[in-house]
Amino acid sequence: MLGRRAKILHTLSDTFWLLALAVVVMFAFFIALGAFKPGDVAGVTIAVAVLAVLWVAHAVWAARHQDPHDRAAIRARERRGF
């Protein structure tokens, strides 16, 4: 049961960070289109900026703590005899 809960929490965490990135990109897209000016929606601009900084911090943290070895590639090489 504990492994299942950890897997669900990991999936929810990945989903949150993907949605955060989507919000930041969508905001930048609408700014680029000229749909609104960032000064007109200062609260939303600040919120999206904070979300962007949090996403970058998370991406840097995840990159530093990620295993540099791809286990699937290692397994495939071992299976082929390399």
C-alpha cells in the first residue's frame, strides 16, 4: 500500500509541475499575442512570475538529483552483450 501511495503522489507532483509550466507558457503566449498588457493584470503577472520561478527551481533540483544513468539503456546493452 505504501508503494502505491508514493507512486500516486509522484504522479500528482509531475502533473502539478506540468500544469504550472502550461500556465506560464499560456500566459506568455497571450502576452505575445497582445491580448492584454502585463501591467493591466499585475496580480496575475506576479502570480505567473512566482510560478515560473518555482518551476525553474524545481527543474534545477530535479536535474541535480536525477540518476545520470538510464537504466533502460543499461539493461538493453546488457541484453545485447555490449
